[in-house]
Amino acid sequence: MAENQPIRTLRVAIVTEDKPDREYIGNWIQRCGAYSSEQVGIELYPSLFVQANLPPVNHREERLTEIHKILRDHTDWDIAVNPASYSAGDALAYISLLPLPVTLAYIDDTYRRYIVVKPGDCKVFLHEFFHAFILSNLHSDSGLMSSSGVALLPFTPLVNVTEYLSPQDREEVLKNKWRDFNNRVEVEGPDRLSE
């Protein structure tokens, strides 16, 4: 616990397409943030709610870029979360008998501060959230940052993933805990913003 001090509180901008249920989303962010606070001393506080029209959820670059543009005029936030709905293709993949991949969340690879997540499972959100601090590798062999998860039933939480970081990933999150989210990161990845 001493390694987690001092506590950093991140202000979360919530970008939704529909009128946001502030209480539900705020509680979900803070519930997921409790795992972050426990492990690395980073708390999450919903500070801004913005409603906007966004490109389709599976048009990753366009959606991330639009969220970036929408939030340029706001200063009272550190990271952004877009609680997104499942696309028709996701739903079809989920209910088919074939083992098709479904993207549950993603984060931009330009600033590592814009997260799109299909809400409900804290493990999925935390995996993307910690990508904002783990900049040396994309995925790990164990713990929360492993590369894939399995749900036993459609639209249910992942069963083979934990909410906890491996010791190596925790160490890197602590090393980058105080990073400035206004600065670009030097990481490779497909989800670049078009600026």
C-alpha cells in the first residue's frame, strides 16, 4: 500500500450517444476504479458528461478521432470513456455457434487516453484503462493484461481474466502513474487518431 502513495485522482470525461444515466455510469466507473485504487493508487472520478453523435462503434479510428475532437474544448478531464453499444455484427458473433472474436473495448494509440468500452465488465474496462500506463508492451502472459478473454454465455463477464495486474505490469503502471495525458505516447498500435 505504501507504494501506491500518493493517490492520483483522474477526472473521467464520459461521452455518450444517448442521454447518459449519470448515476449508473458514475457508479460503474467508480466501482471499476476501486480495483485501480487498491492496486496502484489511481482513483477515478466522473467529472464531465458529454452527449454527441459518433461514428459506428466498430469504426475504431473514426470514433476515437471524433471523441478527441469533441473534448478539445474541455479542460476539466484527464481520460475519456465512451460506454458504447454492441454493433449488429458483435451481437451476431456472440450468438453464433462459431468462435468468432468480439471487440469489447479499445484505447487510442496516440495519447492513450480515449477508451471505448461496451459497459458492464470491470475487467474489460480496466484492461483498456491500464493500457494508458503500460507503454512498453501491448499484452502480458498473465493477469489482467493478457490478450484475450472468454465468456461462457453471450454478454456475460469474462471468466478467464482477473481484475488484477501481474507484478510486472503493476510496476510499470506505478512508474507511469503521473504521466501527462496531453502528451503523445511512443507506442505502436492500430488505433491512431487522425488529427
